[in-house]
Amino acid sequence: MLSRLSRTPPPQLAMAARVLPRAFHTAAASAMTVSSNSHFILPPSPTEAHISFWKSSSIIGRKFHYGLNCKEDRRWSVAGWCGKVFASQREYRKSRKRPLKKKEKELELSVKICIEEQLPDDPEIVDIAEMLRLNVPMAMKLAFDNLKDSEYQTRDRAIHDVGCFESVELSLLLCNDEFIRELNKDWRDEDSPTDVLSMSQHIPELELPILMLGDIVISVETAARQAEERGHSLLDEIRILLVHGLLHLLGFDHEISDEAEAEMEKEEELLLKGLGWKGKGLIQSAYDAEAAGSPPLENIDRKKEGSLRFYKPKFSYIFCDMDGTLLNSKSQISSATAEALREATSRGVKVVIATGKTRPAVITLLKSVGLAGKDGIVSEVSPGVFVQGLLVYGRQGREISRRNLDPVVCREACLYSLEHKVPLVAFSEDRILTLFHHPLVDSLHTIYNEPKAEIIPSVEQLLAETDIQKVIFLDTVEGVSTTLRPYWVEAIGDNASVVQAQLDMLEIVPPGTSKGRGVKILLDHLGVSPKEIMAIGDGENDVEMLELASLGVALSNGSEKAKAVADVIGASNDDNGAADAIYRYAF
């Protein structure tokens, strides 16, 4: 997308860009050499290839090197860039016209293709770089052939005829959004990524026999998003950006005037058509997007909106809480959160639920957004941590750990419920049991999607019915904080523990119970290290899980205890905090 340009030349930077050219063939990879004068690892130069074409009476050929070619007197680095910086724009620079020379020898076109080291080893990127080493010289040849005098004073008069030079150098770097964002921030005072930057290195006053045309920097991430929105391939989009950046280096500037813009737009179309490449020029594509009402790409958070395939996952597993985390305040999973979970799994990250809920409740909730079942993130045959870590399921969904509440504590809780008319529910694997009907008990099913509670007529029958993993008292927020919690913290002693996932619920669980313990049991079962996991939660029942994980994210709506131990505090559950955390930290 087109973006504004600062009209000031960029200052020189002290640090070289950390760029790692990749070896594109196995043979080259086996014979890497290191230049002592650079920050780069260089594959050996392949055999030269030449394409000859006629320009007047001279033959202009081209030579390219696969990878970065570093010379003693010039490193391809941020510190080496000079001249103007173009982000879909270039300032017209006046200079005296060079005298034309009659040349009989071939003009050498030296093209350097680089891949910035933070881009992953994605086969598609490598294939595109392979194609670009052929495409860039072709584009240069056609662009040079089309150089003519301009009515709108947009072209660099010093390079209107490349026949007066012995050779031409051009570098092209494929990078990620963060890299191009830093260039924009340092050189253009704009803290946002763009799709393409052109960095002119030509200094007419030196009258060198080499035309150092400059450097074109393309963000693969932004290009991938634009390609998806415009309905063509990533290679097509990168070719379009290459053409745009190359025309800037040759002096075209679409922001000088409407006429100059039309001239550059026409030249983009001529180049793309002449090269047989798909897609419209960048200028026309920008107008089409504006006419369609699409938001400017500069204003879109790419990590939230997609184009994630070029992010390498930082974690093998993400453990997610449900209530207050994946679920918003309406106990629903938003479409944005569901999409983030899909994106994580598509990138090879395994998402595991760690919750106080039963497994059937989780399956019901995730089924509503298409994330339950064989191809989802939860099913009856997938791993998971449920009922506050008291039930842990491993490979094939088989139970690998279960802890039950002391029957004495359970009896006391049931008697308290009957005496004080405070509703209580007992969790027994996939069943919910209670002693009497109450609207708050119904809400567990209607709002929280737990199985419908079964009313058991007596305490004795409830205890004899099955093993109980935990019980929950349901009351007002004030009732829980001022009456229930103080009473039960003192009453149960070391026989059980009190924990809260919701402010209006008080849970009594076996001593030492925590999701963190359940997660650790599952990790040991799967042979996974805590260093490989990220955890997202909000309640005090998530504390141990957040502490265990390599990265613990507590949402801003969470308890103070959870936020105190978290590595990061994210957005709230009503602001898609879990989705934001996945996009921001998992890749």
C-alpha cells in the first residue's frame, strides 16, 4: 500500500543490518565461506549466466550472484545505504547530465538477493528468492529499455541512459514486518511497517563507472497479506513491489503531481505486462483497495489479522484457561479468539485446555465455534486438564490422573449447604450433582454449559453415588468474600484447599490441587518440557500454571494473584485478550 515519505535524507547508522543470506542449493550449503570484512555468511558464487539484448549498437548483458556479494570497500548493510529512502515515493534530485559514451562491451548487471535472518526457513520464501535472481535482471533490462525523457521531471537525469556505465549494482532484501518497521522508524520517523522501501545509493557527483542503483527492501509478511487480499500469489505480489521499488530508484515519483503519478502508474503497467507478470501495479492496486473500502494496510495489526505463516512458533504447546480467558464475560468464544486458536494449530502449535470445567462443557463450548472433534483442539480423545487439574487426560484422551475430595470434607460441605440454604454442586467426572433446585445451580448449565445438575435427595446418597473431585458453593460476590471464604478457610484446615475461579463461586478441592500440577503431570506424560509451553489464564486457580510455563500471560480482567506471577499482562477477555496474546507472543 502506498505510504508517505519523509523528505529528509536518512542519517547514517552505526550498526550493520543483521542479514543472513541463505544458501539456496544443497551443494552451496555444504561449502559456506565467511568474509572477514562483513557480518554475513556467503554461499560460493554460482556460475555466471548472461542474457544479451541490443541497446543501440551495444550489447547489455547481466551477471548475478546468488546470495549477498560483499566487497572490501562496500558492505551491504544499513550503514552502507546512502541517498534517499523511498516508501512508494522518491524525491526528485537535480544533477547534471552525464555525457553519453559509446560502448561496445557488455554492461554487467550485478544482482544480490538476500533473506533477512529473522524470516523462517520457509520453502516458499527460498523458492521465491530463487525466482527473483532471474526476475530482477529481466525487470532491470526492460526498465532500462523504457527510459525516455519525462515531461513531468520525475526521473533522475543522471541515469536516464545506463549505457554510460560499465556495470550496475542492485540489491534486494526479503525481510519481515519488524525489520522494515525498524527501518521506517529510524529513517522516516514512522513506527509502522510498509510493503517496500527503495534505498538509493547513486551519487552522481562521484562520476563512478559503476551505477550503484541501490537497494530494494520488501516485507514478505505485508506482501503475503496484500497477495491474499488482491487474489494472487505471494510471488506475484513481490514482483509488483519489485517493479514499484525499481521505478523509484530510476527516478519515478508518484507524489510530485497527479501527472507524475499517472506516468509512474502507466510505467508499472507497461513493465508488468512486458514481463508477463500477473497483477496490477501498486498504485492502481492501492486505488482499487480504496474504492472497495478496504482499510489502509499500514493501520492493520498484521499479527491480529493474519499473514502469520512467516512467523516461527516460539512454543510447542499453549495451555489455555476457559472462564475469563478464552470465554468473554458472556461465556462465549469470540470469532477473533476462535480464529487465533485455528491459526495456532495451523502453525503446528498444540492448544490444550486447562480449566476448572468438565470435559463435556469444554467440548460443547468449542463445538459452537467449530473447534471440537477430531480436527479441533478438544475431544474425548485429546489431552486436557479439567476440574482444576483433578482430572487429567493424556494420549487418546485416556485418564492418566484423578484426585478425589476427602469424603469427610464433602459431607461437611453438603450439610452446610442444607443448613444455610446456600446452593452447592459436586463435580464427579462428567456429572454435576446437587441437593436441591436453585436458579444459581441452573446457571451452571444455561450460562457455563456444564452438564445439567442431577438433584440427589440426601447427603448419604450423594456420597454413595460416586467419587467427588470438588464441590462449589454458589452465592453473591459479597456472600463469597465476607462469609463463605473466611468460614471454609478456617474450617477445612489441611484437609482441603479453597480456590476461586469466579468471584461468585467458592471451590473446595483436595489439598495441593492446582492446574499447574495437572499440567505438569500431562507434560511428563507427553515428554514435553515447561520451556516449550505458553500459558494463558486469569484466575487465582491459574497461578501455578502461569508460574510453570515458559511464558505466563494473565489477562487484565484477572485476579491480582494471577497478574502478580505472570510474565505478561494482556488485554481483557472482552477485548480478545487470549487471541492477542497468541498472535503477539506465540509466533
